[in-house]
Amino acid sequence: MEDRARGSRHVRGYDAEWVKLRAAHLAKHPACAVCGTTAGVDVDHVQSIREAPHRRLDPMNLRTLCRLHHNRKTHGGRHTP
């Protein structure tokens, strides 16, 4: 239910440009910046799109995080399914 309130991926800024940038980032930085795993990684915006929409496609605002570390950062330590 919470995801529906956030809007679609496209509405939140995850469009074709993002898909291309994400792939390029992961090609250069395939491992989690915290623990080094390459399994189940996401590309994280250091400054969120909500905080800094102008940095949405800024490669210097990206880092690779595994899902555990991404969820801890994004959800403030709460475990999410």
C-alpha cells in the first residue's frame, strides 16, 4: 500500500535515462560500498531525489549498496520484506 502512494517508478524519476545510468554505474561499481558483496545490489542516490531532484542523474550522487544496506539507509534501519 505504501508503494502505491509513492507513485510509479516513472513518476518518481526512474525512467529510461535512469536505467541507462544505473547500468553504466553498476558496470563500473558492481560491489556494495559498505560490505563488498556483488549479490543483490542496488544503485543508491546519496542525496535522495526528494532532497535533491537536480542530482537525480548525477553520477557523483550514486553509490552501489546491497539490498540490506540500501534498506537500512532508506528505511532508517527498519527491516522491509
